[in-house]
Amino acid sequence: MQYDYLIVGAGLFGSVFAHEAAAAGKRCLVIDKRSHIAGNIYTEDVEGIAVHRYGAHIFHTNNKEVWDYVNRFATFNRYTNSPVANYKGELYNLPFNMNTFTKMWGVITPAEA
């Protein structure tokens, strides 16, 4: 069998490329060293619970076209990641920002930091 494209890796890029190429009438062969698609964002069902095999993943974009595209294949929840660190009972923003520097050292501007 002949293919137009050999795609190495079934992660996000390889999967999207293969899908779009096939939709354009191209023949694709996708190979991956893993036994599943989706690369590091692979999620498996374990007794009805979605388990992220390679750790939690958050997909984010402010590009409406990209958001609409990915929601054709799966339902994504709106989520804002707002991590904090607890150091000696005080909460600090992560990643560090001016609020963190203000709380830690009392500085107000980037120049002071």
C-alpha cells in the first residue's frame, strides 16, 4: 500500500496532521512507539474514572478557531489554573508575579523587584 505521508508520533501534532491530511484526501500511515494515540495527553478509563496516564494536562487557548476545532472531538471544560504555594502559612502566587514580590519583599514595581 502506498501513502502520501508517514507520520511518526500520534500525539497532538501527528494526530491533527493525519486527520487534516485524510480529510483532504491524502493517505496517511501513523506510527507510534506507544500502544495508544494522544501522546502525553492520553487518558484511559479505569473503572469509570478518567485517569491521565502521564499526569494532568490542561489545554488552553484564546484562539476561538482552535477552541472550536478541538471541541469537535471532545468536550473541554473552561478552567483557569491558579496555583499557589504555602510557605510558612502564607500563600504566594505561582508562577511568581508582582503580587508575589509585593507580599514577600514589599516592592511595588518591576524596577524595585
